[in-house]
Amino acid sequence: MSRRSFLKKSSLATLGLLAYPAYSSAFELNKNKDVIIGHNTHRYKVNLNWGNLDPLKTPVNDCHEMIQDSKGRIVLLTNETKNNIIVYDKSGKFIESWGTEYPGAHGLTLIKENGTDYLLITDYERHQIIKTTLDGKVVFTIDFPEQTGLYSNKKEFKPTETTVTKTGDIYVADGYGNQHIIHYNNKGELINVFGGHGEGDDQFLNAHGICYDDRDANNPSLLITAREMNQLKRFTLDGNFIESINVPGALICRPVIHKKDIYFAVLRSKNAIDFDSGFVLIMNDKNEVISCPGATAPNYKNNNLEELYQTVRIFQHPHDVCIDDDENVYVSQWNSGKTYPIKLTRV
Amino acid sequence: MRLRVLIFVILSIGCAKKNDYLQEREIALVQPIVKATSTIIDSSVVLTANLRMKDVDLFYTDDGTIPNENSLKYSGPLSIKKEGVYSFKAFHADWKPSAISKLKLYKKGKIPETINWETSVSATYPGIGDLTVLNNKKGSLDFRDKQWFGYDSIAKATVYFKEKTLIDNITIGYLVDTKSWIFPPSEVKVYLNGEFFLTVDFKELYEDNIAKLDDVEIPINRKLNTITIEVKNTTQLPEWHPGKGFKAWLFMDEWIFN
């Protein structure tokens, strides 16, 4: 039992004698209020105990990314090589773990092929993308894109994220490397490369996350975060820049589309005094920010979003979000004292 | 014995509803964002504080003490004429109060006629040129801010006043951003009219990463024409730092002569 839960239970026990049952209308059992964070339609209670495991048996380092598989299980990727993958049920109960060979485990993407789930792991220390089965068998690897002529050696390639289209094409964001977006077909053959380091519309400073956006089925596109620029950029599937969406103050990690909304972990607030000043950000189907759990309420003035920043000290460095089929959000964090993910329960 | 059993049963019922959710009183607010139109006061500056959250109240002090809910309540931009340390804290009925945000405001100093640098500033962080430390503009926490004059060795310059001038003290402003290998000076030497005057040694050791604006105020209380200031960087990063053993950067924004 943690110290915090011991104190909580002790105080309830003290009140219990008077509170139950005759005095329950006169005295509240618990005068504390559950934290509720977020705004408008997307508000959440916070569970810091979800998924906590024995760190001696199943440790984590940075909790980089999470997905929910077809069986409804929550899959966590960490760069702890004792167990790079930890699989939970939605209640936070441990199911299994595997993976010891991914020191730079960073990006985690779910692929569904003919009713079978696969994972794409990006490892920036191995300079590779690895496709695995859901129990950890390697299907194939993609090495650094030498044939583009844009990389002199594999160490320049530090991929952070992948996304897969309906046809199986794979896009890789080289977010810690040369900032290119590399496009492969479903056989792993190079099709195109675009982006690159810079501050132009079609360039990136920290192309950290990417996702395939088919909310408009007739015009699917790519959403790519330029984290240091506090921008989300949209490109056509053949790599042409369409638009930038500004999120002032928010270092957004990767876009995660759930139904019609886009969810982001925000690593930190750009101008905060504290480094560990992250939060969660949610956009609606018009790409307007509608909720920022842990941060300022989104407010538009003359169509410009006011700078966002952390307001309560809940999150440290959120790195990814996973939204389950109950609309709850799991937040995995980088550089946060080797803590397990946080669960946000929608209210 | 029967009573004990009854109490146990009641307590068990009282404990039965387990609440995994975080409680508001367990969590602190973020410290307010405090800004001034300038942190060097000529006649007056405007000070603003903000934490954009419903039902938050901000309280402040102007004497360096810790604010509480009996302190001055912030209700809008403040016109400030007096130098000092302004401290702000956020309060809310349901959340723990924030940490303190401090902003130091300086009185505008006497401006020397010229400055002659004897050592070269970093080519990467040259500020706005030789006058960076005399332009009455403080730097921000962003080390890329053009108000920072960066050195990776000794910074030495002599300033010249037009006529003999009474100087009570000198304030040297610097940046601490340990993640970016920017540390306080290790030593400052001061020469008055060409004669050695004093050495200030820095004893402050950081054991964790920190980012802040800081300064050292050196008492002078002499009439003089020239002052030579020699500021030495930290030559060895501490054991805990990823760059241990390597030299640190020294970033200065203003030399203020009062």
C-alpha cells in the first residue's frame, strides 16, 4: 500500500463511525474533491495508480508510446530493455511483457492486416523500424534510407514515429534525425521523401509524430507534428504541404486520431518556468483546440489561439496518449521518474 | 468485544468505497507568469501577473517576503517605480497554492561613456555587440535571446566614465541554465582606476538542473573614472552533470552601475 492510499483510507476510517449510515446526510464521507481536468466536452478524472507494477520485476524507463490492440488490451512501449513492451488490460492489470532489444524504443504503431494485429516499433538508437507480431516475433526491419542520398550514414537517421495508410503504405518521421518524412509502399520499397530540417512551411523542427488522417474519406492526408515549432502540419499523401495549424505554447508529440477528434500529449509548455510542464491537448473535427487537460482553457481571439500552458502540477512530460473504446485516455510520460502511465477517465 | 466487532464492521463499510482518483488538495497550482515591460526601471515599468484559470487569486509582496492570502491582492497591471523583488503566488479554494514566482526589478544605473573588451565574446552568442551589457535590457530564460553575451572562458572589459563618478555598487546579471551547460561565474575580479580592488568567489553549487536569472551585487562606494571587470566562467561542470569535467558557459546580460 502506498503512503498516499494509506492516509486516504485512514481518514475515511476515522469518519466512518459517524458517517455511516445515520449521519450520512449531515456529514460528507469525504470532503475532498476528485480532480477533474479538461474543458468543454472532454473532461477527466485522474488515476495515478493505474498500471503501477513492481519496478523490480517489470520496470519502465521512459514510457514513450501506447496503443490499444484489437482485443482491447493496452500496449505500452518503454526504452527499458528488461521489458520493452508491457501489455495491460484496461483496468491496469498486467497481462504480459516482452522485448529486450529496443534500447531506443520510441514510436509504436498498430497495424491490422487481414484480422491480425502487428506492431511497428521505431528505435532511434538502432536507427531502424521493426515490424513485429503482437507477441514479439520480428517480421521485418527497415534500415536507414540510404537510397535517398540524403543520409551519409545510418546514425543520421533517428526515426521517432510511423503511420500506415489503408493500402499499407508506411510513412516514417525522422524526428530526431534529419527531419525527413520517408514514404514506403506496403512491400517496404521507397516511394518518396519530403520535409527536412528547416523553418519553411514544408519543413520541420522536430518532426516528432505522424498519423494518417482519413476522417475525410475522400481526401485522406498526413498530419505531422513540428514539435519545436508548436505546429501541426498537414500534407497530401504524395508529400505536398497543405496547411499549418498553430498551437502556441504547446510542444505536441504525436497526433492520435480517435473517432473525429485528434489527441496529443504535450511534452511541455514552451515558456513555463518548470521544465516538467506538460499537458494533454484535444482538437475537434475542425482542428480547433477544445480541451487541454492540465492546462489553460483554449481560447480563440480573432481566430488565433491564445498561448497554452500548464496550470496544475499533475503531468511532468507527457509523451503519448492512447484513447480506449470507453473514451478514457492513457498518458505515457518521458523523463518522469520512471513512473507508469496515468489513466484519465472521461466524465 | 462485541463493541469492537461492531466498530470494525462499521469501519469496513466506511472503507469499502475505494477511490483511485486524484484529489484536488493533493495538487498544486502552477506558479503565476510574471512579466514587466522592462526589468530595469528608468521612471516606471508595468508589471503583470497571470495564471489563466477560473477562480484563481494572485497575491504578491514587494519586499522579498513570501506572499500569503493576507498579502496585496493582484487585480491588474501594476505601475512600479521602486526596485526590489516582487513575489507572486496563486491561490484557489480547492487546489494547493502555487510555488512563488519572483521577479527582480533593478534601478537604472549610470551609463559609462565607453566599454573596451579585452577578451572575445563567443561567435555564436555575441548578443547585440560590445554594448550588450550596457543597453538597459535584461535577458530572458531563453539563452538564444540576443540580450545574452556568451563566454566559454574569461570575460574582461574596462568601462570609462566621462568624469569622476560615485559608484555605490555594481550588479552583474547572469543566466543559470544547467541543462544547457550555462552556470554562474566562478569568480569576479574588480579593478578601480587600474588598481586591483577585490575578488568575489562563487560558492553556489547546484545539485540538480535549474534555470533562472540571477545576479551578484558588488559594493564599491568609491569615486572613479574607470572600472575593469573580469568574470571567469565555471571551468569544470560538477560530477552529477552529463558534461562533468568540461567547462561551462557564462552568459551575462547587464552590468548596472549605481
